Amino acid sequence: MKKFNNIFTPLTVKTMTIKNRIVMPPMGTNYGGTNGEFTEEHIKYYEQRAKGGTGLIIIENVCVDFTMGSNGTTQIRLDHDKYIPGLYKLTERLHKHGACASIQINHSGASAVPARMEGRTPVSSSDIPSKTGGAVPRALTKEEILDIVEKYAAAAKRAQMAGFDAVEIHAGHSYLICQFLSPVYNKRTDEFGGSIENRARFARMIIDAVRREVGPMFPIMLRVSAEEFIEGGNTLEDTLEILQYLNDEVDIFNVSSALNDSIQYQIDAMYLEDGWRSYMAKAVKDKFNKPVITTGNIRNPQVADDILKEGKADLIGMGRGLIAEPNWANKVQSGKEDTLRKCISCNIGCAGHRIGLNRPIRCTINPDVINEDTLENRKVNKQTNVVVIGGGTAGLEAACTAAEAGSTTFLLEQKAYLGGLAREIAKLPAKDRINDFPDYLINRAKNLKNLITFTNTTASVELVENLKPDVIINATGSKPLLPPITGLLDRIDKQEKIQSIFGLIKNVEMFKNLDLKGKKIAVVGGGAVGLDVVEFFTEKDAEVTIIERLPVLGRDLDIVTKVQMMTMVEENKVNVMTDTSLLEVKDNSFKVNRDGKDQEIEFDYGFVCLGMRSETPILASLQEKFADTGVEVINIGDSLRARRIIDGTQEGRYTTINVLEKLNLI
Ligand SMILES: Cc1cc2nc3c(=O)[nH]c(=O)nc-3n(C[C@H](O)[C@H](O)[C@H](O)COP(=O)(O)O)c2cc1C
Ligand code: SF4
């Protein structure tokens, strides 16, 4: 039997035959035009995933009722016939590559994006916001409900006319249908509220109206949040009951989970295992005996194949996995799974951009989400030597890019291993998925014959000069930022009790084995790194205090990680001290100031995580040596300014291409 045979077995549902079991689930992108139309880059983005072998692509949630149902700053619309031609161009392009296409129709209700609402009050089943701090909606009248039902039906008909093979109704993730299904939001006392049958009525009406429009043989998919993971919300058992009322006329169940306030189980946090949610899909499949999709951190082909083999699901949803690696299916089918660029579930470029910042989606590890082949047919026009100093992720991306463009590339790394800070952070148990990125880069580098890597090699001006560079790329990373606070420099990472993030990483095995129950841990710095430290110690049942100068924790976090971290802080009763400044580091305590009063925060272990700063040991000497020689010296990644991995990846790719272009080498 062929490897991963279960993945590459076709599936027929009514008029749709999907060539394999890999499904791209819907994911908002902010690639649409301002009027809700498809743009060429948007089509290209989906086309890449079709070209990469994906069996079924479900286009991101589209608006059935503009403006009241809007979601996303430039969400695609399907509320008018004028959108049909643009969508047809898309389905045509996907079909050319053998992919099937579905589209998710949606009304966001209380989750409508305020920027598009022009001051109107959003609607819902009742007047409950769809997330903590969200807008208070008003309850829909019965007349309005009936009107919205017809809008779903009209949108589904347009989808069929635009060449889609199926349509998906979005009944999960805190959008309007979910706002009726979930007791968290639905407080109605009429025939649309109260009992499960009543809460399911709106969805039932929509499914029936859609069926009426699309005919008996057109597949209808339904996406649900099977477990809502919120106190008082639907459990899997509740959902199985709800689906009894919705089952007729649904052809595929797309089994998702969670609400806005539990978004870490919807756009899965990094620590959740590949396929952890498949038990929900199995329960739906067992009860209704219809094809089901499971999704959630599935990146590993063996896990995907096992889920199918064990009958837990019929189709594998791979969302962010396909943002990061559009060629997932083709690579796996052709036995090249060791070259997969596996999504690390960081949520920074995708969810962070789309949901938190109104930006178009990008990816931490894939510098070119839309085009993929940035360097196709672009090779250096003469012998070119590129020297890259620093084998972290930015340096590795730069070295691979330069070598793929045909330059003879030398990568110099001081340590015995490549991967830099990403490798260090990945030593924390909740972060080990990050290893997949350096693994991918190192594997890519190994396959490039013109990329010569030297580990255990400290770069010097002489060494670099001997390599006769045309371009020098400095990617020497960063080190902890240690402001001149009394007692800090003398103690940090010098005394066992006071450490930086690197101290924790270095001693992580020791801390894992220690009984820390009830021990006092104090962490200074409430950014991403400080919260990682807090997460580590709350799992060990320690008593944790976090000290932050700003009024809030996690200001720089993406939306998913923020919800995850705030839940972790609350559930573990972490002592949160915001608006608090560190004054002095002592042997067993931090002296801090809060509300104008000085206090001592005692600890068994104290951590200071105040950020990172760039490290550039030989950059100035290189700039001086190569000034006016025609050799370009550039600085990228954290050694330019300490930031996130995504910035280094972007610079590793594009700064490298730009400099080769500037020198007329490509
Ligand atoms: C940027 C982004 C946008 C998303 N938008 C949608 C959406 O429009 N509709 C939907 O049902 N789910 C949406 N999701 C959830 C995904 O479909 C998917 O269930 C989730 O990312 C988990 O799967 P994965 O681990 O394979 O990425 C979105 C996820 C991301 C990252
Ligand atoms: S940004 Fe992070 S989570 Fe999103 S697709 Fe890329 S690697 Fe995955």
C-alpha cells in the first residue's frame, strides 16, 4: 500500500468529487477589495493552494448581508449578483488545478466589524456582546430573522452560479447563527430561544432555504463549534443534540470548536497537539454517519493519515498549515514530506494581522504567502559571493535565498548548531513547535550545494574578507535588554535565583524536575516572554507574580495568544501587578513602586524579561573595512532591531533580493 494512502483517496459527496482528503478551511485574509470584491492577489493566493494539490478549498467567510453582517475590514461580499463574475474567475482558476471549491456564507451579527457599520447597532439573538468588551447588539425581530434567512439562500444560489462545487453555512465561532445556537448569547423567550429545538430553529430555516435554492444534489456543508469551551456554552453533547435538528439536508459537517472568548481552541494555540480536536469530529460522524472535517494544528502527514485511518474524520482541514506551506499535499504525495514548511501556530502573521490589526495576512515562516515563487527564473548573472553572519532564522532565510538565486553563499555561525533564538525559545515545553521552522530552514540549506555552512565559527573581518564577498549580510541576533537598575547586572544569570529568559531555558530540565508547588516566582516584564515564563511556572503550581510597568499585560501579543495568556493568568490566580516599576533587584526580592508606594516582592526564583536588544559585534568594523569598495554590508533581523521572527524572515528574503537587484546581480 502506498504511504499516506488514506490522504490520497478521493471522496464523492453528491455532485462533488474531491481528489484527496486535504481541505483548506475558510480563513479571512483581508485580501479583498474595499467594495468586497476579489482582487487578483486574492485569487493568486487561493490558486497557489490549488496548485499545491489541495483537494477542497473553502473560501473564507463572505458577507450575505452588507453592512449589518460584515466581518473583516475588506471582507468579500455575496449579497449582490454583481459579485458573481469575480467569483467565477476564482472558481475557474481553482478548477484548472483539479481542486474543488466551496465558499462559507456568513452573517456576523454581534461580531460585525464596527468600522463597516457606520454607527449602526449590530444585531444578534439577544443583547449579549459576542466577546468580552464587544459592542452590545440589539435582538432581531422575527421579521428581520426571516429576511436574513432569505439572504443566506440568495447568497448560496449566487455561489452555485459562480461555479462553486459546494456551499458552507457558518454556524460556529460566535457569528450570527452561533449567536442563536449558543445559550451564552441566546436569551430569547420566543420560538427562537430557550430549548435546543428553538435555538436551532434559525439555522434549520437557513439550511432549508439554501436547499430550496441550490437543488437536491448540490452539497451543503455546515460548520459548527462543537464544544464552545466557555462556562454555560454548548458542550459536545449539546451540539450532538442540536445537530439532530439540522442534520437533514446537510451533506458535510465541518466540525470546529470554541467562541470568541475561547479563541485559542478555534485558532489553535501552539501548545495544542496535532489533531487534538478530532474526538469531536468522530462523535459527529458516529452519530450522523455523514462525512466530517476535523481541523486543528494538523501539520504532520502521519497524524492526518491516522485520523482518516482510524475513522475519526473523512477530511482533514489544514488552515494555517496551508498558509505556511501551499504545496503540502503535493509534497506529501510525492514523498517529499521532509521538505514541508510546517506552520508553527504562532498566530502572528495570520490571525494577528487579520483579526487584531486589520492588516492583510502574512506568515512568520513563509515570506511570500501570495506568490510563492519569488525567485522563479531569477538567477545571478555572474559569479557572486554572499557571506551571511549568523545562523538564526533570519540568517538562514537570507542564506537560502541568496543561494537559491545562484550566489555562492557562506553562512558563518558561532555556535555549534543553527537556528538561533528560535531554537532556544523552543526549549520551553509549550513552544517546541517552533523547532519546525529551523528544522525546515536547515533542511533547505542542506540541499543547496552552493551554500556552505560553518558552525563553531566566529566571524572576523579577516575571515569575511578572505571569502571575497560581494554582499555581506549581518544577522547576529539579539541579547536581553538590561537597563541600569540597581542590583540587576550584578545578579542576573549570575545567581541561581535571578535569571533572564535564557537562564530559564538553560535550566529548563532542572526546573521541570523540581517540585515548585507553592514556591514564589516573580517575573518582571508582562510582554510575550514574561508571559511565557509565567505559563511555565503556573503549570508547576507555583505562586506566580507578574510585574509590568504598563497598565496592561501582553500589549504586543496577537489576539489568540492574548486570550490564551489572559485565561491562563486568571485560571491560575496569578498576582498581576500592572502600573508597577522595578526599582531594585535584591537577593530574594524585587523592590518595586506601585501607586507611588515602594514594596518588596519576595521570591524563590525571580525572572527579569524586559525585552531584547540588537547585538552587532563586528558590524561597525565590517562597514568601515568595506566602505567605498562596492561591497554591500547589510544588517537584518534582530541585529537590526530586536523584533519577532516574522520580521527576520521577511528581511532574510526581501533585503537579500533587493541588494542583489541593487548591485544589478539579478
Ligand atoms: C487568519 C484566520 C482567519 C480565519 N477565518 C475563518 C473564517 O473565515 N471562517 C471560519 O470558519 N474559520 C476561520 N478561521 C479558522 C480556521 O478555519 C481553522 O479552523 C483554524 O485556523 C484552525 O485550523 P489550523 O490549525 O489548521 O489553522 C480562521 C483562522 C485564521 C488563522
Ligand atoms: S503566521 Fe504563524 S500561525 Fe500563521 S500560518 Fe504562519 S506560522 Fe502558522
